[in-house]
Amino acid sequence: MRKLIFATLVLVAVTLAVSSGFAAPRMVIPEMEFDFGFVPQNSEISHVFWIYNRGDDTLKIEKVVPG
Amino acid sequence: MEIIFSTKSYNQKVSKRPRITTNEGPPDKNVTVSAEIIQRPDSTYPIIIRPYKLDISQFSDKVRDKMKFTIVNSSDSEVTLNLVADLPNVATIDIPEKIGARKSAGGEVKLLPSALDKSFEKSFTIEVVTGEATTRFTVPVKRTLKAPGADTTSQKAEPVAH
């Protein structure tokens, strides 16, 4: 009986590990560059980049470091 | 993701590459923004935008929700204008499709009702096509609202009787 319980637990653990191993986020940014062209000095300008998650797990943006 | 770039007193071509770290793991990804920062926006070619910065600030209760600007074609040929980046969720932008040689035409930025109670600094970008050449121009748009409770009306001190 103990062997059966142990085997079941191992099977569940392996199944969870395998399924979580395959689920992953995948960040896709269709437009990775933007050219503002001519811009006056001492201005604040902005551009919106769209980020898509094409994976099958939640994508978390952990950090954005200014370049 | 909105990238905000302050041009400060940079001069000439500048590129910035913010780095994005996610739970996807390495390598991190970069996006790139580049700009040709100019000291004399009143002398650009093939167009000149007047004013070159739009300030739709509102310092009284009178609603200010739009601003007109002029685009001058300083070249000797007709130019075609395309709006390549607008002001999503903030304003609509109206620009002419074409401007004849040495002619000028008007444009307008009109704030959306949902943006009237907001202060912001954003921009829109126009692409100008002359023959086979394309040139981009980015116009900063700023809106500052009167601080809550601030009284901006001019007040004179009442004379005090002694």
C-alpha cells in the first residue's frame, strides 16, 4: 500500500514538474525601434511600444532600465 | 509600455536603448528610440512647424481643449504628410495630407473629454515625404492644469483706511 501511495505521489510530482516546465511566457514586441526624427531641445516626448505575451504563462515585467 | 524621453540640451543624433527584464528569462530585450535634436526648430527643412511646441495648459475655469498650429512647406516641391504616432487616449490630431511648394496649411490638436482633467507631456510624430525622401518631425504637446484650490486671478491689495 505504501509503495502505491509513493508511486502515486511521484507520478503527480513528475506531472506537475513537466507541465510547469512547458508553460512559459514569451514576450513579443512587434515594433522594437522608433525614430522621432527632428525634435526641439528641452522637450519631453514619448512613444508607446506594445508588448504582447504569446506564451502560455503570465508575462511579468520585472524591470525596465533606461538606456 | 510608454517610453518618455527628455531631450534636455542634447544636440544632434541621440539614441536610447531601454532594457526590459521579464520572467521569461535571459536575454533581456531592448527597444530603441532615436531622435535628431535641434536647437533651431524654426529653421527645419522641408517643413517648419509653428509653434514647434504645443502648450494646451489651462489656468482658469475656462475650458481649453484644442490648439491650432501651422505647417510651412519651405521646400520647392509638394510634400505629403503622414501621422506616424498620435496621442492615443489623449487627443485627436488633424493634419493636412499635402502642402504645395512654399505654401502653408493648418493643423489642430483636440483633446478628448477624458483628458481634460489631466496634466501631461506627450508628443506626436509626422512623417514628411518629398519625392523619395522621408523626414520625421516630433511635436511635443504639454498640458498643465491649474493646481486644485489655487487662485490664479490677479488680486490687488485693498487700501486700508487708518
